[in-house]
Amino acid sequence: MDRPATRSCEVTLAEAQFRDFTPYRGGYAPPAGCSGPWHKVVLRLDGKVKGRQYDRLGYLSVGGVEILRTSTPQPSPDGIEWSVEKDVTRYADTLRREQPVEMLIGNVVNDTYTGVIDVKVTLTFYAAEGRTRPAQELPDRVLPLTSDTVTTPRNTERLLAEVYATGSGGGCEEYWYMTTPDAAPYSCKAADGPYREVRISVDGRPAGIAAPFPTVWTGGWSNPFLWYVTPGPRAFDVQPVVYDLTPFAAQLNDGRPHRIEVSVAGVPAGQSGWSTPANLLLWQDPGRTVVTGALTRHEESDPANSSRWTPGPQEHRLDTEGSHRLTVAGYLDTSHGRVTTTVTRAVANTSVHRWTDGEGRDALKASWTDEETVTGGRGTTRTERTYTMDGETTLGADARLRTVLALGDRADTRTVRPGHRPSRTLLDHTYAGDATYTTGVPRDQRHAVAATTERYRLYGTEGCHDRTLRTAQGTLTEDRRRC
């Protein structure tokens, strides 16, 4: 991660060992030597674990605001160390004050699973020193959605919600993209099939839709040897789904509490497995104590979701298609004039799932698209997101299990603003792996072989980052930078 060449201060945010489901609780105080404003704030997690252990999911919150959702690698008897860095400057409002800190990486330690997870988390604050970010870039307030209702400042003129949505917990929702309708002979069931959609509502009315990212954790696809050196995209730094709720700001600016709720469509009734912590990011109008307006447009297509199971003597097949579209618009009468914001978002998913009786062969090819256009006082921003998954697991008569898997995380964002040059950011993160091992035997008899390639490319008006990592048999064989 790029770091400014300015004066900096480091604060330890959490330091703990996780053996069970007891959260670490501590306190945070802003650094006395770097009181702000800050050009950048970087979170760094350093972890280590050794022994036998599953991959585990964790979170870190400051003042109730979740600032990191993460997971862990699966260790070897010799142990493994890893680190995660994240830009958390957008939470500057929370970090300006003393706050309680809570962190948990839920774990189980017993005679079989012996790995104790040891982590340290720090924040490094980089002073602005003439490099202050544009005033409109960082929110004035960050509010966690930790109760049934929330009351926002009455002069809110821009409003985003971020949701750290993860399907996890070791059950079938960890592999939601491979679930099948009840009639199909497969081990993970969901009455409506594998289509999932993360939705947010304001006072019971749909306010935003999004395609969830198909995160693969480091025990995923039955083969931990795929992830011994490099994790899959987003596995260690879960990116939140972001919704622009500005068209609803006038409704929320009445000074009363309102319900802002998150749900995941497609999850079987009464079934757990999804976590959806959320924050509100608000920008306030410094020239008015109350900003008024109205929601003027709300158009929603009927959600489409169909799964067609085709049985066969050699192979079963499930074809799934789903889609949904939502457009909302509203205006606000601000101190700098009337501003109208229109948000259009369209999500879609197609997948083909093939498997044999007994699931000795299990394959999925799937793609998700999430296209969003926001037009308002900041110009027009269009983002096209595409997530892909193409994989197959086979178990031979010799108990050799092979997994071949390719993952893609792509986003193309273009912004046009009056009086500014058009800007563009292009993200292309790909992973490909092929790993085989013998099942049902002690680790030293598994004879695992694995090769992986991961490439992360981020191009934009602020520069370029392009790095490729290749591994073989758990060893890094290439680390290439192109920018």
C-alpha cells in the first residue's frame, strides 16, 4: 500500500490470542503526536498460528463501527504468519475520539484443533502537512447500524451505507453459490437455489440491491493446499457492499428514528449463515441546520430467479438465472442549491452446476454482474462489477482429491464531473489454482502438489499497481511487478 511521506504516528489498536469465542475488548485514544487532520490512516493486522486449525472469520470494530472483516489461513504444524493492510481513512470521524474496541476471531482449541490465533492490529496516522484530501471526500459522520433504528443529522446532504456481507459459519451458506433446490440430490439445499442478493431497505421500502461477492476462504473447495501461500480475492480483507442512499436523505432528515435494515434474498427461512454488519457514512451541509427535499422516483423490476435441475444417469445439472433492477431518485434543497440524485442498479447471476451421484465430481461455472449508475451533485459515476468462478473438484478411486479453480474480481468505474477531467479506475484481480492430495490419511502421507497464480491489477488516474505471484508446492516461485 502506498504511504505518504509525511510525519506519522502508530497506535496499537488490539493485541490478543483467540482460543474460543470470547471477544477482545480494549480502548482506543487518538495519537497525541498526530492529532489530525490526517492525509491517510492505515490499519495493519499481523497474525500467526501453528498446529491444526480451520480457517476462521473475524471482525474488528471501533466505537461500534466495523472497520475490518477478515479471515485466517489454515496453519501447518510449523506455523504460518500473515499480514493485512487496509486504508481506513474514511473512518476518520470515529478515530478522532476515544472509543471502545472490540475484536473477535472465533476459534476452537481442543485436543484435535490446537492452533491458537495470535494477532496484533495497529493504526498508522499520516499527518496532512499540506496534503489534505478534498473536503468532500471523507464523511463528516460514521454511524454504526447496531440497533433497530437510527436517527441521522438533519442536515445530511449525502448518505452511503456499507455492509460487510459474508456467507460463512461452516454450513451450506458458506458455499451458497453451489446450493440446489430441495428436489435435487445434492448435499447442500436451498429451496430457491443458489441465487443470493444483498438488499437494504429504509422504513421497509427497498433502497438498494447488490450482488454478493463469492468469497472463498482458505479451506474452500475442499482443498486448503490451494491457499497455503496466497489467499483468494478478498479473503483476508472483506470489502463491504456500498449503497448510495442519498435519494432517501430527505426522508431521514426529519429528526425521527428510522429503520434501515439489511437482508439477504435467497437464504432459506430460518437458516443462519450470513453476517451483515453495516455502517452509515454521512456528509453534512455546513450552511444549513436542516436540509429538506423529497423522494421523487422509485421503480423496481420483479426479482427474477429460476433454477432448472436436469437429472442424468452420469451427471446432474442445475442451470440458474437471476436478476433484479432498482432505480431511485430524490432531491435536496441545500445551501448551494437544489441537488437531484438518481441511483440505478442492476444485478444478475448465471451459473451451471454439474455433479455426479455421491459428488465424486462437483463443478461450477458462474458469473455475477452488478452495474450501478449514480448521477447527482458530484457528476455521474458508472461502475460495472463482474465476479467469476470456474472450478471443479474430483475424487478418484485412489482417494486423490484434485481441485482446479479460477476466480475473478473486476470493477470498471468511470466518473464525469462538470469542470473536471473524466476519471477512471479499473480493478482486475484474478486467481487460478490446481491442487491435489490424498484424503483420509495423516498430513505427512497426503503427498500434496499445488500450483497457483494470482494477479492484482489496479489502474487509475492516481497511478498503477500490477503484481503477479506464482507458487508451487507451497513455495513462492515468482513475484513480478509491472508498474
